[in-house]
Amino acid sequence: MNSARRQATRQRLFQAAVTLIAEQGFSATTVDEIAERAGVAKGTVYYNFASKNELFEELLRHGVGLLTASLREAGADVTARGGSHVDAIDAMIRAGLAFIAEYPSFTQLYVAELWRTNRAWQDTLMVLRTEAVAVVEQTLRDAVAAGELSEEIDVPLTAAALFGMVLVAALDWLSFQPERSIDDVHAALSRLLQGRVAGHART
């Protein structure tokens, strides 16, 4: 199997797994069901992944990697155009909302798995979370260094709070307020950022 074809197969398996696990939970989902949903033979699953656990761990790596890259790119685009670091964080908020809107089932799984302590992939998940939050954290540090934010800001906690705010607010939006546009939701979160974080910039 060539690289492009294998990658396409893995993508189908990721999509099948995330949908099934979101529907019925990890333990209740079988490899047979994942293969059937992906439209491949059971052996294809084991050709690509040694076990269901490995498939799920790689799914987490893949999904959080996409999210981290989208946050990093959104911030970099703003600063490359001469925008402020606070503007870059605002762009990350929108990028996070867009990612979650595109991958709601994955995000639900990710949030649920963050609070479990009995999973084989818990250490991996903590590393992935740290990498994603670190993108926001570094931009906050840059904002402090540039004088855009107060030196008194608790950077690690603020980064975690912003990351968590986007996750929870986006899931609430999609589940309970789906009629709202991404522009509307982003504007509301942007006001929180500007008022609660940037509003304390030193003069």
C-alpha cells in the first residue's frame, strides 16, 4: 500500500472510530464495527494499527495535532501582517471554534478523555494538551513582553483558561445554540478576551 493510499485509509478509520466512539463509547465499539463503518476489511485495521487502543491513541495524536497546527497558523498569520499578540490570540479563538465546528465528535471525545485516569493513552493525552496550550501560552508571553498585557498576568493559567473556554463554549454552541453563527460566537468570546485579559494591559 503506497503512502498516499495508506494515509487515506487511516483517515477513513479515524473518522469511523471517532463517530462510533462518540455514539456508543470506547469500550462498546469493536474493531469489526470500525472496519465496517470505514468500508474496509478487519485485517486492514490491524495492518494500520496493532490494536483498537493504538488506533484511538493515534486518533488523538492526529486530531490534537490538527488543532495545535490551526492555532499556531492563525496566530502566525496575524503577527506576520503586523497585528498585535492579543489580536493573534483572538485569531486563535476563532480558529479553535472553526476546528471544533468541523470536528465536533472528535472534540467531544477529547474533552471526555481529558478527565479519565484509567486509559492507556492518558500520558499521551496530557502531552498533547500541553503542546496545544503552549501555543496560546507563548503568545501570551510575547504579549506581556511587548507591553500589551500586564506583567502580573498568570500566563500558564490564563492560557489554560482560554483554551478551555473555547472548547466548552464551542461544544455548548453546537449542542444548544446551533442557530448562532461562528461570527456571533467568536464576537462574544472576543469581548471576553478584550475585556478580561487585554483590558488589564499596562499603560
